[in-house]
Amino acid sequence: MRVNFNSILYAASFGLDCVEQEVLGVTTNHAKRVAYITFKLAQARGFAGERLIDLVACAILHDNALAETVRTELSSLTPGEHAADALGKHCELGENNVRDFPFQTDMHNIILYHHENLDGTGPAGKKGEEIPPLAMYIHLADILDLSCQLGRSYPEKAAQVEKFLATSRGKRFPASLEDLFHDIFTCNNFTELLDENIDQSLARTVPERTVDYSLADIRHLA
């Protein structure tokens, strides 16, 4: 049967949202906003076609193992262990979960390293050029949405984002990537990220991929 690949992704995003909200209090539409910001950053850097669609898939699924990690890792912490260390494992589990996902291009290690900081202070200790650039795009979008509540409308949003990025300039993300975000998301188009607008923003900008899937294929994806 012919299936819209994008629709499968957004359905997965909705399911992950429901779980993450209940377990962790994550904001509504977090994965979709991360996907949209990541898409815009990569598009501005010249990425196109199947690679962009695959990148959106990675961004939608970047936290696919977060609730699993909370259940299996945080519940079994021993004295001396830290929650931050255990949560770092969700990158490993998430990468493993998408190992057989039907990407059309190479998305290897994008989810695995999506929490790595430029200065090497991330969970895997990767730094600089050791981190896949596309993983850094997802990292920037992820942290900004969680820290600045980009799905909500409030007058000081742009100033808050600028202040947040300035506090770790060149340490967590490449300065050029931060500058690119500022170029793309100005006061006028932060509205594209609001809860009530994000579905339309994705539908308007992300190319659609239609694929022939059997019922067995769809069950495997699920």
C-alpha cells in the first residue's frame, strides 16, 4: 500500500509526546518543533531532498528512548550515580531503536550524539569535529525548545533565546550555528513554532515522501 512517510513520523511524534508529557512533563509538540528548527537550519546550509526528509525523521525520533530510559535506568540508580549520567544512555538506546529504520540516506550516529557539546562536556565526551553536524542541529533545537518554551507566545521570547545562547557562546554549539538560528528565527517568525502553528509549518515546508509499505513493514516500524 502507498503510505505517506511524513504522516507516519507525525503519528510517532504524537505518541512520543503523550508518553513524555505524562512521564516527564515535556512540552506539547516538542519533537515537531525540534524537527522544524532542524529542517530550517539544514536547509539554510544547503541540504536538500531525501537527506532533509531523513533528518526530519531523526529529529522527530530523537527522544524515542527517553521514557524507556527513565523506566529502566533512573529507577535502578545506585548511590553515587547521577540522573544526568543515566539519561545520557537514552542516546544509545535511541540510536539502537532506529538501527533498522528505513532511512534513504546515512543517518548513522545522529541520534547517538545529539546531546554532545562542542567543548566535549556531553555524555559521550565527543567534541568539535567528532560530532556529526546534523546531530548538533538537533541538539541546538532540542535545548532551545526545552529551555525557552518556544511553543508558547510571550513578548520577551527573542530576548530570552538570545540571552540563553549568549551564556555558553561557542561552548555548547558552534557560534556559526547560533548565528544561523538568529538569522532564520527573528521576532516575526517565532510564531511558526507555536503549538497552534507547528503542524502547518511542517506541512508547508517539509517535502513529502510516499512509500510502498506492506502491512508487515508498518508493523515492523511500529
